[in-house]
Amino acid sequence: MAETLKTTHGRTLAYHKTEGRGPGVVFLGGFMSDMTGTKAVYLEDWARREGRAFLRFDYSGHGESSGEFADGCIGDWADDALEAVSHLTEGPQILVGSSMGGWIALLLARRIPQRIAGLIGIAAAPDFTEDSMWPGLSDNQRQEILEQGHTLLPNDYDSTPYTLTRRLFEEGRSHLVLRSPLALPFPVRLVQGTADEAVETSVPLCLMEHANCPDLRLTLVKDADHRFSTEDCLALITSSIQEVLARP
């Protein structure tokens, strides 16, 4: 049974928290995903075995949290993540961001760098609304968004289509991280599959080039897809966390 956190914005976030030693690990899920996914549950089991503090939660409009997905945007979900980290964890945390969660992690790195001990990006998708989603829409879909306020997009991972709103794109432009300096003063590990159809390998390469980070490494996994949830991929995620933990 999930616990809940009432945020200062009046939203109710569902979460599961595992007590343990620090630095803790916080899992930040992807666009229209939830905290019951393979990676989140795997990491929770790993953290429990290791005696490591761990937190997984649902953004508003996702999973068990309050609100409708179509009403949310990047800024809302970043605020949710900020409140979850601020109120549900103590001390330095390692952020593990999957897809959109990688963008959220980078936004937290700007807002609370003193709370971050490291960052793991799993097919991290910074600025995806602007750089890949909007350009990937048809002219008719973009017209629908501009004139009607939304369009529906097929979901390759679920039967429920994505509802893409005008607010998602317009508000997202105020949270882009690849257009201005991005300081990451802690170890960063990026993992990415070469068969990922949602996030191209050029994205982590761009992030590597752009970020000001003294300790950043990228691992490409041949033929891994966007789910990045095979046994080997999951093991790579935990070994990346352990590598960050071992850094002085």
C-alpha cells in the first residue's frame, strides 16, 4: 500500500519509501509511466538487499497520484520531484532518471545541487518536448494542438494514447536544459541502448558535450531498447549506482 504526500501545490503524490543508509537513491520515472515499472521495483529490491535508502513515487497525473495526466507539464512534475526529495529523503541522494525522469533529474540538479550525490540517466531525454516530440508530429497534429489545445498520439508501451497538450510544449520551453549552462558538480553516469527508438544516441552525446561535469561517463548498450529492462541492462544500472557510490 502506497503512502501519500500532500504537496504545497495541493497535489497528492503516492510513494514507496525504503529505509536504509545514505546516500539514498531516488527513482524518477518517465513520461506517462509509474512507480510499478520493472526498473523502479528492481531498484527497490536491490536497495533493500543493500540496506540502502530508496524512494519511488508517481508524479501527479501518473499512477496512483492525484490529477489527470493531460493537465500536467514538465514544470509540474519537476515540482513534484522537488517536494518528494525535499520531504521524503534526508541528506545526499543519487537520482536515477529514466527517459523524462532524466530531464527531471537535471532540473533538480539546478535547483538543489547540494542534495545530489550523483545522477544516473537511463535513456535520459532532456528537452524532449522541444527537440524530438514537437518535430516528430505531423502538420495536422501540430495544427490540432495549436487550434484545439491537444492531440492524441499512439503509445507504443500501453493501449492508452498520449494526450499532448499545447501547455505541455509551451510550458516545457521554460525548462530546457541544453540551451544554457548546465553545471553537474557530482558523478554522472548515462546508459543508453543503441536500439532505442524514443531517444536517439545523439541525445546523451549532446548532453555530454553540453554539461559542465568533471566526472561524466556514457555507456552504450548494443541492441538495447528504450525499456532498458533486460537482466543485463538492470545490472548495468545498479553497477552504475555502485560506481557513483564508490567515488570519493
